[in-house]
Amino acid sequence: MHRFYQMFVTPGLFNDWSLIKEWGGVGSPGTVRKEWFETQEEAIVAGNKICTAKCKKGYRALRAEN
């Protein structure tokens, strides 16, 4: 089964930061969850920990170009 997991770090409305996570099967709607952090660095560190764990399970990291 082909699955995906994607994450975004984005600023919030109240001077906070969000780590937005979405996962599911390719071709179907994914599940979305948000976590809030006080700083951008905290959100990035949390995202990197998740990325490391997912890569150990066989996911491949792809970077979006800005």
C-alpha cells in the first residue's frame, strides 16, 4: 500500500507556530492534525523528530522547493 506523510511549519494568529501533519493512503483524503508551539525552532525540532522516526519505518524524505 502506498502511503504518505507530510508536515508543514507555519505561523499562527497569536504569535505562535503550528506543525501541521497530514497522513494517509495515496489517492484518498488524509488525516490532518496540528500541534502548536511557542517558537518556530520548537516546531521544526518536533517535525525533525517525526521525520527521523518515519524514515526508519521506510518513508522517504522529500523537500518542497520554495
